[in-house]
Amino acid sequence: MAFMLVVDIMRLASRMIRYTSAFFADLGRRPVLLLCLGILLAWLMAGVPFMRFGVPTGLWGDRTFLLLHGRLFLDWPHIFRTDAVGFPDRLDLLGFPFTDLTERVVQFLTTRLTGDVIVGANVYFVIIVAVNFAAAFCALRSFQIRPWWCLAGAFAFAFIPYFAERSTGHDYLAAYYAAPLAFLILPRIVMAVRNRSPTGMVKDPVTLACCMVIATSGIYYSFFSLLTWGFVGLALATQERDWRYLPAMALPAGVTLAVLVPILAFFVAVTPGDAGFPARTAADQPLYGFRISDVIIGLEPFGVARNALRDYMAIRGKTEGTDAWPGPVLSAFALLAALFGSLLLRRRGPGVRPAYGGLTPTLNAYLVFCMIYCAPFGLGLIFNLLMRPEIRAQNRIAPFFAFAALLVFFRLWQRVVLRLRSRFGRSIGGVTAAVALVVLVLVNSIGSFALFAGQQHALQRQPAFATEMTSIRATLAVADSEGLRRILQLPMAAWPEAPTIRGFEPYNHLLPFVFSAPGSSRHWSYGGSRGSENLSHLQLLLKTADSPCALAELSAGYNFDAVLVDRRGYDATELAAWDSRLSAVGARLVSDDPLRRLYRLPKSDCSQPLLLSNRWLSAAAGGELEPLLDRGWCSPEAWGRWGRDKVQRILLPNRDLGSRGVVIDLRIMQLADKDGRIPRVEVRVNQTPITTISVARSMQPEEHRIVIPRLLLRQSGFTTIELRPEASVAASRVTPEDKRLLGVGLIAMRVAPSIQ
């Protein structure tokens, strides 16, 4: 009886295995259903079912910009330029690389449809996971890879560590679906060349659609798509001795450029000349990028390559963020593939279809190219020398590297499966291979497990998050109840990036605006664009804030009705000083919490002058002239300051200049160049040339008087005095190592009313 029961159980198990195998085999023949199943699994992996869509996954750092864009999307059509932020200047988002249009369109739709910044950002992430997965799945299918392998490969690609890293910072770069789309059209191009109809693919809707999406998915991914096509075309032309691959690869590149160039031209045309981006030297870029040699870090616990690791870390220095290579499995395989790529070389007959195995040598060479590109001081440095230094292009090639590694991986995996089946039988070998593949995928993707839900839970567990949100809500509530409309935010920050001030990250100035109601008429200063007139004026007023009337000038000149002080930017002594200054002009503290203080400014003006009349003001270190010196000056020396730019500026508040003209006495020195010439200096007042001055002898102090007529003085704001050495020698130096320009050395200045 027991024997019969065991037999029945075995038969039942055999039938179940047979039916299950048939089910999965049938599902594998339905790629659409398999794709939908994969997207559901990807969402489960990312923790989407456990998300609370009204809770942010991140709040600070570069995540602020994603939320900022969403907030501006709710203020349509003011999504590029707005004076709601940066007042009295304006926030100009056109300084950002707006070529990633598809990502912004997706976020625009999710935010506008939900009407909520946080919900829109979270839905955006959910969509990006699905799109990354779907693009990889379709691209793998185009290389004739088995459907279930495509599912595993798309899963691995959608959750490479690069995604987990980018989805917490540069969020648009986490939408890297352009990478598999660049590979998707490669088999179509090869087929067109072998069928002697390369121009026919221009009419191919799949190729055209891929080119359109790539061109609108960001300048980084567009560039690396073009780079991929160029490299593959050159490699195939060399390998098969068929020059037609070069024009064939140039066709999708031409279509992509035809879409990309007008977009770039538009944003270049409307972007201001000084977008305010921080200067990063090209020589620093290898320290910011992804490096293939990061895999040797895993050898440190075993004592392997200890000296090499130490030398590498010395080169590495301080990086921005954490280097996250496409994945430990993919990275290790790619290194082996580069070493043993010759094992994959095979000749193809002229009638053989372009299966994915046929492109393996080319893709293997492409992996080696990526490694050379990403190596410290490699081709990525050359790219950054040619382009803007702050692009940090080594990072952006990671998805292309990962997808090429996947294609080569499945070529080798086919041989592994055949070896397992021949050794252990078709059934056991196939199951072993399937289990091993699943394990590899999970190991590669473990960093993204429950990513979004985990980020939310981690954020909610941070005391800083609760404190921040409480402070923001309290500030907004008081601003509403007090009817505040123009708020100056301190410490002063320059747009778009300013260095951290003690424990204060200037991006935090954006958070009250991000969480404000759509369509609000309230303005937040957030400093101004670096180098702008308004930022200079505000900085001048804050430098002279020891005089109570300086803060009264804020209210009278710029219509500020409140000052928001972030505690994190000041120590206790400085906070007490600000409280004293603000209280001295009658400002009233209306909100106080652990992070922010909000003061309401009085409407009354002050008659105390900001400038001391008819008294010499020193430009030496710690001198009284310091607040009035704006752009173009080096740090003060014991006797004064030297120029460092072609134009040196001095700012004077008009309220103190009186109703008559003004006399400016300058005590200056100048340098002679190596030929003994001393440049003449043109003086401009509010952009109007009024006189030219020059000294008789080099390095000898001389006094020069400048008379500014009343007609050139405005009623409010500031008078700008510019000193412009003649163009022929303005930027030259006495010796190359001397940082001083042949401009004006300023010792002291005196301001007095004109007697005329």
C-alpha cells in the first residue's frame, strides 16, 4: 500500500513538473506576457508595493533638484525661469542640461496629473524602473537571446548598482534606457548591411523611434550612443573588411544628431552666458568617475594587491559620492572577457544570420574600450578636456558597459549550459543552470532590494527629516498668517551651487519653496546667480550689516518684508549678532524652531548713513573698504588689493550719495609689464565711460580724483564704478608665476559730495 502511495506521489510530481515546464515554455513563447511579468517582478524588487507615495524617498542634496522641477511644473508655464525663487534675481533652470526631455516630460505628466510634488516624483521612479526593464528586455530579444534569459538579463540591467546610486542623487541619470536602445538597433543595421540595403533602415520605424528617444534622453546618453555606434561600426568594418558598416552606422547617428542639435541650439541660445556652474578643472575629473580598477578593492581583505590598492586610493583622492560599478558579477566577468575574448572568435559564413553570438568579438572589444575610457587619466579625461570639465563623463558610460557585458555574458552562458547538460543530463543540467543564473542576477541586484520603500523608511527614521519637515511647515504657516511675500534667506547662497557653510547645505534654501502651495505669490531669495548685480548688491548690504540701516535698506530697496535665518549656517555668537541687528531696526521674531528663525522687517526707513563721508577707507586686510569691493579683486595684502580680472568693480549705495554729484578719491598703484608699459585705466560709472587715469611711475602710490555728475546717479539701488585697464595688456602679468594682473592696485578710497 505504501509502495503504491509513493508511486502515485511520484507520478503526480512528474505531471506537475511536466505541466509547469509546459506552462513556462508556453509563457516563454509569449514575450509580451513575459515582459509584463518581468515588470511586476522588477516593481516587487524595488519595493513599489510597500511604498507610501506621499512620502519622499529622499529630501536633501541633488534630490532637491528633482523635487524643485516638480514644484515648478505645478506653476506652469513658469517651469524654466521664475522669480518666485532667487528674488530679487530669478532662478534660471535653463542653465541645467535640459536635453533630457523625455525624463522631464514623464515627471511633468506624473506631477501635473497627481498635483503633488512628492507623489509625482515617486510615480516617476516607478515608471523609470519599468522603462529601463522593458528597453533591456526588447534589446536582448533583438539579439535572439532566449526569452527567459532576456527576463533575467533585463532584471539584472534594471538593477545594476549604478541605478541604486543614481536614483538617490542625479535622478534623471537613473533613467538610462537609452543604453539598451542604442544596442537594440545594432542587429538591424548588421542585417541591412548583409542584405545590401543599409539605407532601408532609415525607413525602419523601430530604428527611427530608438534614435528619437535616445536624442531626447540626455546629452550624456546621446553622446555615448553615438560613441557606441562609431566604435561598433569601425570594429565590424575591420573584422569583416566591409566598409559599408561605417555609413550604415552613420545613418542612425545622423538621425539622432538631427533631433539633438536643434534641442541643444535652443537651450544654448536662451541660456545666459554665465550659467553660474562651478569651475572644476579637467585634471580633477578622473577623481570623480567610475573606474574599472575599483574591483581590486574586493581583494583587500585577502591581502592581495595591497600595494596596488594603496597606490590606487592615492590617485583616487576625494570623490563625489560612491563609485558603483555595474555590478560585482558583471565587472568580474568583463575583466575575464577582456582577457579571454579570443575564445569567442568564430568565423561566420556569408549566409549566417546576425545572431548575438556573431557580434560577440565586437562587443568584447567594446568592453575593453570602456575599461580604457573609465581608467584614471584615460579617454574620459580627453573627453572632459574637449567638453565642459564638470560633465564627469566616466560615470555616464556605465550603463553601456553593463549592457555590453550582459550580451557577452549570455554568449558564454550558452556554453556553460551546454556543458552542464552534457555532464549532468538535460533536466538536471538545465535546472542547475537556471538556478545559477537566478543567483547571479540576485547577487548583482542585491543593492536595489526594496530600494524605494527602504529609502522611505530610512528617511522617516532620521530625526533630521522630522525636524526639517516640522520647520518647513511652521515657516510656511507663519508666513501665511503674517502675509509675508518677499523673504530674504540667510546665509546668502549663490545659484546654482555654493559651498557648504558650516553644517548648512545651501540647497536647503529651496525646500520651503518646494513645499509651498502651487501658484503662491510668495518670493524666496535663495541668493542669486553667481556674478549677478543683485547678488553683489545683497552681499554688499550684508557686509555693511553692522550698521542697523543696512537691513532697513533691504526692506526699502528690494521690498523684502521678512528675513529667514537658517541656524545651521551660523554659530551661537553669529546668531546672537543677527538677532541684535534685526531687533535694532524693529524686526520682529515671528517663528523660531531648531532649524530656522523668521523675522518680519519693519516698513520704516532709517536715516543713518551707510557710508562715512570724506574719510579715507582702507583696502588693506580688515579695512573699512572691504564691503564696497565687488568683483575682480584678489585677497587683501597688508597695504591693499590687486586686481585679478580684466574689470574691477566698486559698489556704492545710492541712498548715501546725496542730491548732488559725488567726488571719489582713489589711492592706487600700478605695475609695468616686462616692456615697461603701464596700462591706462578707463573708469566707467553705471556702464558709462567718464574718464581715463594712469600713474606716472610703476609701484608708486598716487591719488586720482573721479567726479561723478548727478545725472549718472540713480535714485535707489547702487552706483557701480568699474576700472578697466586697456585691452592690450589687461590680462598680462609681469611674470607667469605672479597672480597679479597689470590692473589697478587699490590702497584706499574716499567719498565726498561734489561742491558743484
